Amino acid sequence: MAPTIANEATRRLGIAHPVIQGPFGGGLSTTALAAAVSNLGGLGSFGAHMLPPERLGPLADELRGLTRAPFALNLWVSDHDAGGERIDAATFEQAWPLFEPYFRELGLEQPFPPERGHPRFDEQVDALLEARPPVFSFVFGIPSPRILAECRRRDIVTVGAATTVAEALALDAAGIDLIVATGAEAGGHRPSFLESAEDSLTGTFALVQLVAPRVRVPVIAAGGISDGRGVRAAMLLGAQAAQIGTAFLVCAESGTTDAHRAALFSGQAHHTTLTRAFTGRLARGLVNRWTRELAPSFSQLPPFPVTSWFVSQLRPAAIAAGRTDLVSLWSGQIAPNLRHRTAATLMQSLLADLAGEALLPHPHPEASPA
């Protein structure tokens, strides 16, 4: 077991090791995964941005029943893009022709749209404050001063995500406790909030070196990190911890599908792309038929979360039919190096590396699956 690494980041988070499990949305987070990471001395996280407010209290209670260690709940500060607040008749009719062929292919009827495609952040965050998780992490913006003051009053540690130096400086000025510097290599959504995501694609290690000396609070590196060597490299460059996403997503405890895991352990993992085709917001995943066929239609895609809602109506049928060509397969660029299939073996490997027990290059991923 690696010795405890004590620095300002681990102290503020109340964890033994500088490893944070990235939060996953869309049903990919599980309490089992978050608790497993927390119980092993890292910070487990649960992406709760699609949950209604009334689910957040029971979620926090469930996590407290599984771990006595700190954990994080994650929300999206910006819950819609311009024009996407409501799915009214006009919005639906304009978007439907783009998705109709896929509904027909899967044998699905035209869905009936809800008024909104995403819970309201203002209502979610009030429920989160009541639930009082040890850590509140967030993306796509900065909560209001009222919310941040309440977090301080309730001893909730705040963690915000930045994709540029300007965003990191804005988070620092707002009094956020820790800043995640998330590079373009990362899987899932690009949580940019000052400039377009397409204009906020600095790589992780460059971003860490730019952000760390310019902010007052600890920096967490995210993107392109799957093992302890990556964590150590990030810390050499100024980060005090690393957030790891894809390597935890592929673990058995996550909420993703076996087909997604198989794709991440296959040659398909060598090919990722940044696309708006699944949600309307830019995100990195494996290349498949959906990303290829929707690429020429980006200008026609409805805004987030309207695109996300249409895709969510297709997803269950596509998964049931084994159609990985029509579902999101989120992945970071480091996926070809994935080796571990459980949270315990991944954490054990990370901690061994951090202890200096595995300084030589790892063997080929396919040669030593754990």
C-alpha cells in the first residue's frame, strides 16, 4: 500500500491519496464505484446532474451507508444552452426530422416530449446543500456567491472545472476550494464556460503548467491519466492530485454496459473524436456510426439538452439490441492503455505506482489484464 500523500489538496478533501474518480453522468455513475474509491483512500464521485432534486438526499444517504470517507456529488451549473430551456412544439418539430430515421430503424414510435429536458440546477443545488455531501464538484460554470457561502457555512468543499487559464482564474476569484484543470484528452464533456468548447482545447499537461502558478488553490489534473505514472507526472508539473475518468468508467462497478467496456478494451479505443452529436455539447467518445453520420449535420443539431433528450429516447432500444453504433461510448484518448477491470485492482496499481514500486514502463495492456 502506498504511503499517505499529504498536501493541500488531500488535506482539503480529507483523503489519503491524490486520486479522484471522475464523475459520470447519464446513469454511468454508481454508488458502488464511488464508495469503492473512497474506501480505498481516493475521492469517489457521483455525477448527479440528471437526477431530480428529490433524489439527491437519498443518494447522499446511500453513499454515507457505503463509506465513512469523503465523497463528491457533481452537478452542471449551466443546465441548458440558448434555445434549449424548453422542448416546445416548434423546437420538437424542427429537430424531429434529424432523428426520425433512427427511431424508425429501431422500431420506435415518435416520442412525446417533456417540457424540459434537464432538471433545474437552482433546484438541484438547494437539495444538494440540504444533503450536505462532503464535496460538491461542478462543471459548466460557477455557482452564485450565495451558494458558495452556503457551502462554506456547511463545511462542503467546492471543486470547479476549468478548461482554460481564464476559467481557472474566474474560479479562483470566486473562492472555489480546488480547481480541476481538464485537458482536451479527457473523455466525456468539455465543461467550458467562458469560450466555446472548440476554442478551449488545451492539453492537460500544458494546462496544468499554465494554471498552477496562477491560482491560489490546489490544482487537480484531468485528462489522459490512467495510471500512477500519469498522476506522478501531473504532480511534477504542479498539480496536487489527478482526476481519472475512463480508467474507472471501464471498471465493473461503473454503470456502463458490457458492450461499452468491450469497446474500450478493443482496437476501437484508438479512435476517439470530439462531437456534439449525442447531447448538443462537445464531448469526447469513441468513433462510431452515430458520430460519423451526424457530423455533417452539426449546424442542424438542436441545443443542449434537446439533442440529449432525443438521444436518450433511442438509447434503451439501441442498448437492448446491442447497437453500439448508435450510442455514446465516452472515452478519453488514454483508453488504449487501460488494463484494469475493477476499482480495487485499478486503485492498487495506482497506489503501487505512487509508492515508486512500478517506475518502469507498463507491459502492453493486452498482456496483463487484471
